[in-house]
Amino acid sequence: MHAILLALSLAVLAWMLVIGDLVRRHRPAWHWYLIGYPATAFRVMMTWRKVAILNDLAISRRPPRGLLGDLVVKGDPLRPVAPRTSLPRATRMGLTVTVRLHAGQTPATYMKAADALVHAWKVHAVRVTSPKRGLMLLTATATDPLERPGLASAPAELLSALIGVLESGGAWVMNLRLVPHWLIVGATRSGKSTLLARLITQLAQQPVALVGIDCKGGMELGLFADRLSALATCRREAVAVLSALVVDMQDRMDACRSAGVRSIWELPDKLRPDPVVVIVDEIAELYLSDGTRESKAEAEQCSTLLLRLAQLGAALGIHLVVAGQRVGSDLGPGVTALRAQLGGRICHRVNDPATAEMTLGDMNKDAVAVAQSITAQERGVAVCTGPDGGWSRARSHLTPTDEAVATARKHAALTPPLPVIDRALAALEGDVK
């Protein structure tokens, strides 16, 4: 009889393990709520006091037998008191814990203890934020949501592109109406080109003029030439294109001033010019010079023209997306001035800490360390800023090159003409001849 019961128990246990594994693979959220969350919440409650003491989150309370003033009886140990916490609250793939700070504590101490919390709770990551004075919010993520990201969805909107998935599971959207200019950095094979392909694929379906500047001979952006209103493949052409856009920007200013409005979005539909998105691939090619007078002059022109477009273009429907493998002050003082105007930041894996610092350091110091922790195996993973001023890890959707090229050709009829750029490039070609 006992052998039969033992066999039945083992069979039931095996069946539960098989079912649990199937649920974990095909319904990870169900598995988390049913099995993962209860176990993790128990670990949080059981380990909190010990982790708080070991990582200087607890304070020492004076024993009740203390003498006058701050004197205490020798030999009486001070009793450490851990901060008060709420019960762990389940989220879709993690949990949150609210902590009430002791008087005099700051969020910095909790940020230093984040790694200790990860190991103690056996989770993928712990994010530390302070939503309210005196309170800390610890957000634990059970597993890496970017390892196998699903396809997110977002409502279609002009100048809005669905790029990928955020670490929270939400949609990663680049909305140029909210954040008009972006800086994207990433080393070779980090996913930067894939992100640009995804961005162009999304914008190609909208009535938007796309202007490409690819001074590597057009090897990257030339694939989408059917949908580009203009493409500059060398720095001389880039100067002509950017100069023409500045002229077009002046015309848009005149139109707004005549109509008594402050942006093109307040103009009537018939008078509103098409929005323009300028995509620069490899910013260093515009700023570096070979030492000759002509090369230095072109680099200075590019720097000045890009800065003018960044400063004045948002209200006039001209947007910049600037990408590069690295961005540093050694490219010239114009890079730092331009960076200040590029409110959106995306940092993939980079080869030097200075690029991560240059991209994210002036906005979110703690995001720099996260960006530097991205490994070579995490292609497409990046740290991005949001319109609320915060940051998040995210992963772009993989868009194969042939799919992106096919999309560009399919929507070639939507390509708005930009006569001012066409004339500038034609004049440049005539000068060369």
C-alpha cells in the first residue's frame, strides 16, 4: 500500500513539474502569479531585515536603559531597526515594495544596495525610485523581459514610431512630437543600425519627408533611397542639404509669422508643410577633419547648421535623429552644444565609458552604469530616456534588411518632394562638373 501511495505521489509530482514547465514557457505571467510571486514575496519578507542590516539601511535604536543624554550602559548592544516596508505587491512579471525612509536617509544608500537585493530575492533586477518624499519604491523584475520580447502595440500617430519593447513590457515608442530630437549611440553590432531600420520602416508609412545623411558612401541609408526625399553620401553633400534645410526653415518661420502662429501645427492643413525627419548616420564623419582648411570649414559648417536645426526646428516640423558609434568632446565643442539640444537619448552597448557618460550622464547618472553593463550578446538592448525624464532598458524589434527595403519601396509614393534640397544638390553637382 505504501509503495502504491509513493508511486502515485511521484507521478503527481512529475505531472505538476511538466505542467508547470509548460505554463512557464507558454504562459509566463500565469506561472509568475501562481508560483513565482508567492515564493519571491516570502523571500522578500524573510530576508529584508538581514539585508537592511548588512547594507546600512537599518538604524541603531538606543536601548531603554540609557542614562542621561546620549550615554548608554556599557555592554548593552544597540538594536538595529530595519525600515518599515509594505507587503510585496505583484506586478505582471515582478513585484514592488514600498519602503519608508528613516529620518536622514537618502535614496543613494538604497541604490547601492540594489545588487544585494537582487541576490537575496533571487530576481533579475531591482530598480530603486523615490516617487514621494520619505518613500522608496523597490521594483523587482523576476526575469529579463528583453530576453524574449513579444511584439508590443501602440496607437498610430503622426511622427510616432513603435520601436520595440520596454523592460516593463510596454511599448517603446519614439514620439517626435513629444521629444523632437534624438541621439542614438552604439558600437558595431550593438543594434543601432537595426533600430534605425525600424525607425525608417515606421516613418515610411506616414506623410513625412525623410532626409538621410550617411557620409559612409550611403552604405546604410542608401538601402532606403526609394523612400528618402534626399540622401547625402559625403560631407560636401551634407553641407548642401543642411544649408537647404536652414533656408526651408526660414520659409516656415515666415509662414508662421504671417499667419500669426507659433508653430506649423497651428497652421491650416492646406498651408502646413510636410514634417521633415533628418537621420544622420555616424555623426563623427561630419565633425572630424583631416587637417586641411577645406575640411575644417566643412566640419564647422556642419556643426553650425545642425545646431541651428536643433535649436529652431522643433516648432517648424524639422526633427533630428543623430546616430554614431561614439560621441565625445574630442569631436569638437559643437558636439556638446548639439547634445544639449537632443532631448531623446538611446544608448546601446558602447566600447568606451565616455560615450555612455556623454549620452546619459547629463540626464541620469545611474543610467550610465546600466548602459555599460549591456553585453555583446544583448544585441538590440539599449537604455533609453522617456518623455517623463526617467529611463528604462528596452529592446528594439528585429527588422530584417530585406523587410525594411521592401517597406521603403512599397511606400515610395508617399515621399514628399523637397525642391529646396533638390536645387542645392543640383547646384553642387554642377559645380563639381
